[in-house]
Amino acid sequence: MATNNKIDNILKISAIIAILLIASAVFYYSVIFKSNEQKQLQAKQAEQQKATELKNLQNMQIKCKEAGEKLYNAEKAKGEELNDASYVYSPEYYYNQKRNICLYSRSSMMGFPEGAKRPAISITVTNVYTNETVLSFIQNIYEDENQLNKRRAEFDLQYKKLFSE
């Protein structure tokens, strides 16, 4: 009888150990393995989303440049048609992702009258889609040099911010 009791106890302990092993395997699979699997899936989805966002950004940059070039060519043609002495140069196009706007920047030389300290220059940044002026700078031909430099430095800061967001 004592032997049967020992065998029963060993069987009970073995059954408990087997149940614990099975429970541990189920726990590992359902919590740890599935959790890692889910993390990998989330990481893959995040990577795909970033790739999609990058592709969309690149598309917006291309469309912005095309729209800006179209505007530049129209301004250039209008100037030639009107036989305008001023001319547009240094066009730049930039899609500002933060503000969701397409920027077109150009400089215009408007002449260098006799007696002037410097040429008259205008720099204009326009939202291509609304034709709204976002930022502008006009170099006054008779303005004090220090005042001009201060205004130009302020303009350059705003310009760099717009063309880097």
C-alpha cells in the first residue's frame, strides 16, 4: 500500500509538472511569442507608413517644382511680351511640408539708376497655388547701408526658415 501511495504521489506530481509545462508553453506562445510577432507587425506597418509619407512628400515636391516652373515661365514670357527692363532670375521652388504650401522664390533686378548706391532688387516668395505673397524684400537704392543690412538679415532668417520646414 505504501508503494501504491508513493506511485500515486509521483503520478500526481508528474501530472502537476506536465500541466505546469503545458501552461508555461501556452503562456509563452500567447504572451511572449505573439507579443513579439505583434511588435514586428507594428514595426513593419510603421516602416510602410514612413515609406508612403516619404513618397507622398517626394510627389508634392515634384508637383511644387513643376507648378513653380510654370509660374516662372509665365512671368518670364510676360516680361518679354511687355519688353520689361526688369528681369526675373534665381528661381527656387520648395514644398514646405509643415505649412503644406508650395513656395516659389525669385529675384528681380529693376535697374541701377545713375547716382544710386546699389541696384534696385526685389526678392519675392509666393505661394504657388494661391499666388499670395508670403515674404518679400526690396532693396532700396538710396537706403542707408546699415538699415539695409539689418532688414536683409531679418529677411534672410525668415527665408531660411520657410525653405527648411
